[in-house]
Amino acid sequence: MAVGLELRIRRLTVHEALPKLDQYLNSAFMAGLSSVRVVHGKGTGALRKAVHEMLAGHPLVKSFRPADYGEGDFGVTIVELAIH
């Protein structure tokens, strides 16, 4: 199964979203992707905060940043994966 360049976890709870994010990052890394987009939405910011906390400690993540204007703003995080 092909891995997309984007994971959409909007409208999920933190407890639903984080396992999906971990699985997605592993799949994206194994597929050789260098960067991916995580669409968590804007909402209250709780999901974005949890996603950023997870990414900060994830061994497959080289860096991450909020998307720029036109990329999704604060509702999207751009993740650069570690190189194989």
C-alpha cells in the first residue's frame, strides 16, 4: 500500500490521533519519504500541541515546523523525516 504525503487527523481526539501519527511516521520513513504534512486542524490547539510534543521526541523526525501561509497555516505541521 502506498503511503501518502499527508496524514489527516482533524477531528480526532489526542488519544485517537497519536497512535495513527506514530504508525504513519513509521510507514512514511520506510517508504523513503523525506517530508510529510500532518493536518491536525486549528481548533483549540490541543491536538497541535500534542502532535508537536510527540514529534519533538520521535526518533524518525529530523525537524518540524508549522506550515506557512498558503500551506495550511497553524492547522498543518510540516515534518522532515530523518534520512535512512
